[in-house]
Amino acid sequence: MCGIVGYICGDQAVPVLLNGLSKLEYRGYDSAGISVYEDGIRTIKVKGRLAGLAEKLEKDGQKPSHIGIGHTRWATHGEPSETNSHPHNSMSGKISVVHNGIIENYLELKEELKAKGVVFKSETDTEVVAHLFEDLYDGDMISTTRKLLNKIRGAYALGIMCSEHPDTLVAVRKGSPLLVGLGKGENYIASDIPALLEYTRDYYLLDEHEIAVLKNDGVTLFDIDGNIITKEIYHVTWDIAAAEKGGYDYFMMKEIMEQPEVLNKTIQPRLTETDIKLDEISLTEEEIKNCGRIHIVACGTAMHAGIVGRYVMEEVARIPVEVDIASEFRYRNPILNKGELCIIISQSGETADTLAALREAKRQGLKVISIVNVVGSSIARESDDVIYTWAGPEIAVASTKGYTTQVSILYLIALHFAKVRGTMTAEAFQAAVKELHELPARAEEVLKVDARMAEIAKKFADRANAFIIGRGLDYAVAMEASLKLKEISYIHSESYAAGELKHGTISLIEDGTLVIAIAMQESLLEKTVSNVKEVKARGAKVLAIAMEGNTAIEDVADEVVYLPKCNSLFTSSYGVLPMQLFAYYVAVERGCDVDKPRNLAKSVTVE
């Protein structure tokens, strides 16, 4: 979603703000702006890319400035425009604000302020904050911020400047992520760590309603009651190079190719030679044995990982599993019973719908395990237990290594539960552990189909529609493969359980329609081949992904990509890799912006 950067100290804030915002471009945005103090607050905004903002700043000229706030906006309230972009200022220009999130009661507050003579320029909810802060202003930044928090409702991360306090930058959050970077004689705020990695590795991770007051010589933290609080400093260990492209044309390809490495980092510390060690889980063996149902809740790609988890958990641990789309979870009034477990999955750990679902599960008394990538994120902090994926920063909007590492954690949970519950034979468990050890190396072997997928992509890049089919775990992969194709290439793509084709969908198949068949499940191969025959008879062009030795698919497919044989439980980890590559190369062939697809954002922090 939107990006926030703030800086105090030095003699030129603008380069720091622009550089920080450039590191947040992956979140998706449609406009950008900054406010800096130059004998008063000066605000510069543009519709479009940061390059346009930099050009405007260069044209207008710059004075030295030691403090500023910046923002990249992804439109929610009002169309993308210079007027609607952030920062937003109060009528007098004394207050300037950047904001991520949504102010739910902004219309009510807007009417109150208009009755006092306030004139609004934009369509946004954020402008209310700037005017309200000035209306409540009592000369003290901290007490005014506290009064502001008692008036606004919703999710927000705020950076606030006041021309009467040019030595002070205030930050506060509720629901939307915000962190404080700690430098030497200078300090920062940002909505995500990559914005500041070039400047500092030490951070405060703000919790709900915590207020940070930044000055050049230090940071003071307050709770909503105005009490000074202390927090642990979080130190980032990422290599800065991890946020760079590493010689690839796009971050997405770099992240696809990083998967063997991050799978190794995620899996190996949790394995012994013959066993699984999930020390992060506090569930007792008795609780695992008596678990009546598991609710997996997530959005998008993470939800697709959850569907893989459902198949594997039900197969090996024999526990009923429900997978819920997080944005629907609360609103269907879910039936949650004592002794059930909730597994929350989110790459960022800040996904708004998923965070709300977590809170609902906890409100109803369920124990919550989260699978996230970002240490100290909101979901991680609010869960009973958290298992980190160790995927490192994922910059491309379309998730790749996030998905495969999430799936690997779900394998570990499923097998751990199966062992405790006694639902697998010792031989089957040992075979599964052995393959988990080998999974990263096998993934590296699968990725050698790179060149082949590039050639196949050239043949099909001109298609307007695609259908991706599979059965069982292959259907779970088809769902993720379809999402990848549509989100970065803009081809209309749908996934279907292969057996459902004849129940209506096959009417859409005509000469030249692209059908991709995921056929990694040997026990279901005959059935899938039969479904492929049905679409071939109606003129479809078929690409099949199959396991070595399953040559029956060659008789009905136009193109077949064979992958090494593997344990049927883990086919999703391999079958998805050529489809990530296919989506990538199709998008490149079509001239799409692979890392920043239109209308999408990396971290969805509003409902």
C-alpha cells in the first residue's frame, strides 16, 4: 500500500526522503509528495512516479532542510491526483501530515470542521487529520497527538510536522505498520524496513497507539496516556544487497531463483536427521492430539498456500481443515469451538483483513499460530506462536518465495502433528523428513527449466485467456499459477478442478484456447489425462506439467515439461516453480511492468 518516510537532522532532508520512497516503490503507488521545513513548511506533490517528483523539486530549487516527511500514495479516497496526494496540510500550512490506512469517521469529523470554517481541498480522509490536529493544537505536539487519537477511528500510521516545532517529528500508529529508525545524530520513520536499510539497522517497532517523538539527538516513546515507555531495539540482519536486483532484470526473477536458498534457511533449522523440531509451537502434545479442527486464514497467495496445507494436513494428520479467505472470515460469523486451532498466514505480517481475522479468532478463544516473514510485524506480535519463513525481503508485488516458504512451514506443521497423533507410519514419516532435507536441492534442479519456460512463453504470450486445471494438490497449484499469470501479465486466467470442466466451463474452450494441466499427482494422472482429452477435442492448446516417467500425458498435450519424481505430498513445491517462470516470461513478452503490476500493492494494509 502507501509508503511513508520521515527524516530529522542533517542539512538536506530531500535526498533521504526521495531515496527512502524509492525503496518502497514495490508497494504500489499512483502519486507522491514530500513536505520539508524551509522557514516554514514547503510541500511538493505530483501525480505519477517519483521521477516526476524529483524533476519538479529540481526545477523549483531547494533550500537546506533538516526535517521532512514523504509519501507514496495508492488511491483509496479520491482519484489519483496531485491534490489528493500526500502530504496534506492544515489551512494555515502550520501542520503537515502523511498517513497510511483509513480514518473511518472522517466524514463526521469533516462536517464538524467545515462548520468551524475549515475549507477542504481534497477528497481524502487524510486531510481531516491535518485540519483536526490544527483545531486541537495547544502548543504541545505530544498532548495534541493524544487528543487527536481520542477523536479519530480506523487504521492509521501517521507522520506529523508542525512549523512551530521544526526540531520535532511525531509518529504514531494503529493498525497500519510504522517503525522508527535510529541513527547517530539523525532519526527516521518509515512504513517498511527497506526504506531505511541504507541509513540504519536499528529500529523501534511501534505498537498500537504508541507515540514516537523524534529529534535529531534522540527518540522518546509515549503511550496514549502520555507516559514515557521503553522498548527493545530491533536490529536488522539483512544484507543491503538482499533488497537489490542482483543482476536480474526484475526483482521477481531474482526472488524466483532465491527459492532454493530461502527454502533451505526455512526448513533445515527445524529438522534433525530424522525428526522435525518446531520449538516455536507451544501447543502441548495433548492439545495436538485433541485438536478438533484447524482454521487456516489468509488472503491471495497466502490463502493458496493454505489450501496446500489443508490437503497435506488432512492426509497425514487426519484433522479436518477449513481454509478461509481472510476478508470473509469475520463476516460469515464463523463457528469456532474450544480445542480448535487457527493458523494465520501473511507474508508481510500486516495484512489488514488477516490481522482482523486473527483478532476475531483470539476473541473467540482459539489459539493462533502465525506464519509470517517479517519479524516483529503486527500479526507476529499478536499471535500466540509465530513461525517465521526466513524468506528475506520480497520486493516484487507478485509473491514467489513467500509462497514456497509458507508451504514448507505447513508441511512441517502437518508432519509434526501427524507424528504426535500417530497417524503416519514410522516409515512414511521418515521418508517425508528425508525429502524435506532434499527439497531445496530438488527445487534448484526444477528451476533449470528456466530456458524451456521462456521458449514456451513466447508461443502463448498473445493469448487473451487461459485455463489452468488440476486435481487434488495439483488444483491447489493451479490456483496459485492462475493468480501469478493474471496479476503480472494481465491475461484473463482461471483455475479449475479438472473434473469441473464438464460442468459448464468447457463451453468457453475454443480453437487456440490455452489450457495448462498440472499433472503431478500420479494417482490422479489417468483422470487428468481424460480431462485434457476433452479440451483438446474442442481445439485447446495444452501445456502440461508432469513428473518424469508419466509419459501418457504426451499423447494429449502440445507441450510437456517434466519435473523430477518426488513424494506426492510435496508436489506443490515443485509444480509451482515452472508456472512462476511461465508467468514471468509471458509478462516480459507482453511488455508488462513485472515487479509493479498495475492496480496492485505488495502489502494490503486496509480492508
